[in-house]
Amino acid sequence: MRKNSKLPKTLGKKIQKRRKEMELTQEELAEKIRMSRAYVGYIEQGRNAPSLEALEKIARALKTTASSLL
């Protein structure tokens, strides 16, 4: 993925919005998907793009679909 790609930032904002709608902290989401809180933070900031597997875990934890986050 290109460094200046907007997808990671857009994805991160959608994940963060949905997480807040569900009243979850980053730490709570991280526990549900069995990843670190820092990794969740990096995804939400658009600094890291999650793998498809990680995106599926996040979508399940947020009770939505991966395609709705993209």
C-alpha cells in the first residue's frame, strides 16, 4: 500500500467511530480481538493497515461487516 494512501486513515476513522458508538475503549476492543491496545490505536490513527484477518476480527467485535468499514 502506498504511504500516501487515504484508505488506512479512512478505515481507522470508521473503526474509531463504530467503537465509540458501542461505548468501547481501545483497550476493551483490543481484548476482544486479542491484540494490543497500541495496535488498535495505530489502526485508528491510520498508521497501520490491519490484515484481512485482523479486519474481520475487528468487524465481528464491533458487530458489523468488514465491507462496511472499508
